[in-house]
Amino acid sequence: MKLLLLVSAGGAIGAALRFLTYQAFASAAVVRGGPIFPWATLTVNVVGSFLMGLAVVTILERFDGSPELRAFLMAGILGGFTTFSAFSLDAIDLYATRSLEAVAAYIGASVILSIAGLVAGMALARWTLT
């Protein structure tokens, strides 16, 4: 029960951070005349993957973090911050309103940059903790 509460609390924080990220991109989009690409979703997924990479090395490999810390930070905050369901919806919306090339670019960028973010986060954590 304790881990569930920690994941829930972390998830609320992560979801709030995701919401604020979306708001920031929405404000910028209004100034520019509307969204042309789902930058907010791409951003949270890439940044979240980078932070997960940092967390994996720092918490699991370097400091043998407690199950409570892993639940709160990794499953909770980062799980609430990143969003694969929004990614999927954005891909379908792009398909309906844009070209197949835009969909492919978004899917490719999301997957490749998120994995690259994870690897970069792990590398940075290993570099700074050695």
C-alpha cells in the first residue's frame, strides 16, 4: 500500500509537470497561429526518457535506491510526466490533418530521440558519478 501511495503522489507531480509543459507550448502556439506539430508530447517523452536514464544509473546502479524512491520517482513522477497514449493520439491527429511524411517524422523522432535521451541520461549520470 505504501508503494502505491508513493507512485500515486509521484504520478500527480509528473502529470502536473506534463500539463505545465503542454500549457507552455500551447501559449507559444497561440502566438504563432496554432500548433503545427505535437512538440509538447515529443518534449515530455524525450525529456522523460533522458531523466529516466539519469535515474536508472543514479538510483539503481550507483546508489542502490530504495524501492520507495524508485516507485516515487521512476514509476510515479516520470510515469506521470511521459505519455505514450498522447503520442498515439497525436500521431493519428497528424495523419488526419497533415501528410503521411509528418506522421512518419513524428513517430521516428519520438522513438529515436526518446531512446537517445535515455542513453544520454545514463551516460551523463555515469560520467558525473565516476
